[in-house]
Amino acid sequence: MLRSIRQPVSLASWYLRGITNHAPEGPPAFVFDIDGVLIQGGTVLPEAKKALAKLYTNNGAKPKYPVCFLTNGGGVTEAQKAEQLSGWLDVAVGVDQVVLSHTPYRELAKDLGDKPVVISGQGASEVAAAYGFKRAVTTSQLSARYPTAVPFCHAPGLTPEGDAIPDMADPSCGTEEAPFQAVLVFSDPIDWYRDLQLITDVIMSGGVMGRSEPPAGGQPVPLYYSNPDIIYANEFPAPRFGQGCFAAALDAVYAAVNGHSIKDFTVFGKPHAEPYRLMEGLLLQQAKLISLDLPSAGHKLPFGAVYAVGDNPASDIAGARSAGRPWTSILVRTGIFRRPAGENDPNHPADFVVQDVLQAVDAALHRTRHSKWHSMR
């Protein structure tokens, strides 16, 4: 079994270790982050298609090993993201290969689907409807319903004219008759001023817009974030603020007004456990679909290694390490992590550090070819 290390292992020594030191006894599985690993903004990174081609059949129709995609991005449905990935990478990606930051919200819909909730983030309305939230109200709809709550959003000339905002389907949402039961941030909010103000209003009022404080003994309105990323990588040379920065700003504003931080909140996304639990189920499902011969592993995952390839040490690497073996973290230098060759991240060291996703796949496949599992096929 590979040990955790603070210095990256070179490709040559990784190859050697695969031959001589506890080579994996099951097939490999691959889990890829997207932004900073396969794409940067809207641009496909040059090695991404080559890397995925090595894991698929010649026509790109079927993976040879379980291949999935785990991202802290969102704002679209899993089916839409699978379609995007297929187009970017020239391989067939199905909805059962994708976990987005807000995928765990599907479970929340079982309890909150029929209750009034506030949702925030680009694409939140379509995704919420797909998950089964029937009384979801966007922050833009709240802004239109209560224009004096966010006056700067409606001052002439201060904000650009946008698309028409659909009316709230149920005008009773957010009133004494039907208080909001939760706030869910699906993806990075666009208008921080509007969303900071309105989410604070909802939490402070106990879910009733315009009420100065919740009734005595009332329960706080729970707040859900889909991911904790402070920064992420796109085409800009320096990292950009992520949803974690918005969460920090909201908590600071709330504390400044109330004298204490927000108490009832939950954060999903990497590095937290829930997306890894979902991903492990998908990997097993993928193995069955491609008729992969799996060794008996009891309650453990029957893979020699689950190679988690990411660019963000604080989310991708920390999450894979917390998930435990057989998860094996590989850090690439094409996104957030840009330290010089030969260095690892000092706070969240990866098992291995390589230049890009193609090097990650090449090394993993080399190690697989020298495994006991491969020799018995």
C-alpha cells in the first residue's frame, strides 16, 4: 500500500515502485477534476483528449476502466455536464459518470422538495427543478418581488439590463403563511450585493421577508453551500474567488449585523465526504457496466487504486486523502497548484505530483501493467 508522502515521487521511481513494492491487486479506477485538469475556463487543455483516449476504446465509445468526473463546479445538470465533457474530450461520457458540487442536493429534495426554499447561483432554477424542488425561489425573483430590499439592484443605470425574470410561481413563498425553510447555494453567485442582502434577510427573519427577527423559539433557517472552494483557476493568470469566498463574506456580514456567525449551515463538495461516497457508488456501477472482473474485497472498494487527479490541494488532494485507500491523489500543475518541479503542496501533500493529466494517466497505466491483477487477466 502506498504511504502518504511530503515530497512528490518522480515518474521513474513511481514506475519502479509499481514493479517492486506492493503493486495493486485490483483494477484501477480514475476520477478527474475538470477545471484546471481537463479544461481552463472554456478551453480544453492540450493533453486532456490524449489522456482520456488512453482510457477508452479506440472509437471513444466505452471506457476500459471505471472513469468518472468529480468537480466542485456546477450550475448545470449532470446530463448537461456529461454532454459538455463528451464534446470537449471526444469520448462518450454518461450522466452516471458525473458528480457535481450540488449533486448531493438531490437527497435534500426528498425532504425539502415541497417546501419553499431560496436558491442562489447561476443555473440554479433549472437544476433545482430537475432535482425535484417544486417551490424554489431564486434570489433574482426575490429581488423583483421586493425591490426595496435591494435598492441598488434597481437603480437606473447602476446595473445592466438582463433577461426578463419569471414571476414567483407561488407568491406565498417567504410570507407568514409559507416561510422559507432553507437557503441553498447551488453555484457561485453572480450578484454578491443582492445575494448577501437577501440571504441575510431570510436567515435573520426566520424565512419571512420583511420580518425584522424570527418569532421567539423559532428555528433558524438552514443554509447549504455546494462547495467550499476559496479559489479556482480559469484563463486569467491568477486564481479567482470561488463559493468559499462568498460564504466567508456572508458570514462576516451576518456577524457584523448580529454579533455572531451563522450557526446552522452545511457545506458539501470536495474535500467533504459526501461526494466521495457518491463517487464510489458510481465507480462500482461503471465496473459492472463494462464487465470488469473485480477481486473480492469485503467491505472495501475492490480497486487496486482510485486515481484522483486534481489541481487544487485544498479540495482535490485533501478530499482524496481523507477518503482513504485505495484513493490515490495525483496533483497536476495546470491549475491552482503552480509550485516548481520537485515540490509538493506543504499543507495538503499529494501522493504524486506530475505536470499534467496525460502524465498522470501514463504513470497510473504503467503501474497497472505491473500489477498482480493485470498479470492474471
